[in-house]
Amino acid sequence: MAAPRVPGSDGGDQLELPCGETVDPHEIDLGMREYDCSCDDTHAVVTDAHPPSRFLPESLVVVLRESIDTDDDFDEFGTPHLLGVVMEEFPDQVAVYDASGDGAVGYALLWLTDFDSRRLHEIVVELVVELMEHAISHAENDAAITEFESQMLEFDVSEFVDQYRRQRDFESEYDRPV
């Protein structure tokens, strides 16, 4: 998998959001999962410090790390790769700030999306399922392919996200109406 494209900041202290508003990246802290914007929408907030298990069970993260070779500056498959895939699908709906030279923020990469955190969670799961479908389509085991396809027919992304978010107890993300 190629490295996610990170345009970086323009040297200013403002990041232009997909909605057209701007935010000072220094206002974003590591505990934030959403940003209430002056455009009256809520944008998902993700940093490279957030583990991929924010979106996926750790057991699946382990499988992805073992299965996906990364040829980039990151040691292993992680959140930057997940957000890179989201950016490939929705390039105009994700803003990225490269804070690698800014020791005051606590993260090296920041993403704010046009979607709220719940919708972003669904998108990440949908894209990982697509990745898995593509990988299994190359398997030489017809039984495994059939079993996977059967399981995917029963898989409800929205229900998975609801259950996973309850399990992970992202209370701050449940304070908002769905």
C-alpha cells in the first residue's frame, strides 16, 4: 500500500476545512473526536496518535498489520493508512494538517472530515470491508471465498459501528444525536 498523501500545512496556523471554514490546529487536542464548527456542522477529528482500534477491533488491526506491507515512513499499518484510504475515496471531504514540525500539538498528523465521527467510522469500516473483499477475491480457496461472501451478506456496517462504539465506550461521541 502506498503512503497516504499528506499535503502538509502552508506554514500558517490555520487549516481550511472541507466546509470552507478554518481552524487553528493548536485548538485541537488529542482527546477530541469531533469539532463543532462555526458552519453549524460537526467534523470528525482524527490524529495519528489515535490507534486504528478506534475504528476496528484490535484482532482485525493485528491481521491488517500482518497482511499489509507498507512502503512508507510509518513502521506498520495504522491510522494514517486508514485515513489515507478515506482521502482516496473522499479527497474533497478531508482536510489534513502536517504538524510534524510543531512540537506544541502532540500529534504529527491531523485530519478533519466533512462527516461527523460516527459517519467517518462507518466509512472506515466500509472501506476495510472492500479491502478484505478484494484480498479474498485473490484467494485460491473457493470455500474461503464462499464463506467470506456469505458472512458479508449478513454484515451490517451500521449495526457493527453501533455495537463497537458502545463496546469502546466513546461517550463523547454519543453525546450527539445520530
